[in-house]
Amino acid sequence: MQIKEVGILFLGLFQLRAINTRRIDMHTILKVLIGIRSLLKVLGATALTGMMAITCVDVVGRYLKHPIFGSVEITGFLASLTVILSLAYTHQMNGHIGVELFIRRFSKMTQDLIEIATNIIGIVLCSVITWQMYIYAQIIGESGEVSMNLEFPEHIIMYIASFCFFVLVLTMIEEIATTITRRVGNK
């Protein structure tokens, strides 16, 4: 099977059919994914800003002998949210640490194959993480586990993390499809 046939087969998987047999085109799916990524990015930036504000107010409050109750927990939750909400956007922007110095020496075809292989491995790992985080969120939600001081239900953070990893998986699939499409277009 040639690269062009693989690309067409792979992209064919994305031609989903709605219940009323209308096609949902790839462009619509990508627009929704981009919108979700943008929303997650804004929420991550908001969490980072909130973490900074809580820390500043708590420091001033401690100086005035009125610290914020649960500020350590709030900061921990916001730090976790900052990281997980930014995963898909960071991947899309190629903001993760890479070994470009070594990879740049290969041909463009080899670079594309390495990128596809890396994304496939990432999809497998992040799919397992998504699935296990969702199961863990269900378990701690059913058990009623809450944070120590504020008694915040921790399973909510786990559900958010599971969703963010799912969006990361979709972003990796998008990247594979883009690479294959670009490669097919060059042939």
C-alpha cells in the first residue's frame, strides 16, 4: 500500500455520517476541535491568573494576619488545571520538548514518519490515560472523596483531566491527518 492510499484510507475514517445520513465534513470537525482547544487555552490562562491572584492575596493576608483559608489547596487545583487545560494547545503549537537537533538531519520523509510514529504512540498512551482517569474519577466520585480543608470534590478535576487528554488525542489524530495530507499533496 502506498502513502497516498494510506492517507486516503486514514482520512476516510473521518468522514462520519450523522443519523440523518448527512455527512459531517472534516472542516466542521476541525473547527469544533479548534474552538475547544481555544476555550481550554483561555481557561488554562484564567487558572494561571487565578493562581497568581490567590498567591498574592494570601501573601498580603498572611502579612496582615488574615491568610486565605485553603489557599494551598486552591493553588494546587489551579496549578493542575493550568497544566491539563493547556496540553492540547501546547501540542498543537509544538511547544513540547523535542529532539529537533537530531531529527532535522533526516530527510523530510523520515521526519514525517517519525512524527506519525510519535503521534501514534502518544495516541495510544493518552487514550489509556483518558480512559483510566475517567474510571478513577468515577471511583473517587462514588466514594465521596473530597479535599482535606475545603472539602472540594476531587473527581471534578479528574473528569476535566480526562476530557483534556481526550482533546489531546484528537489533536494528535489531527496532526497525523495533516501530515499524511501534506505528504499526499507533495506526491
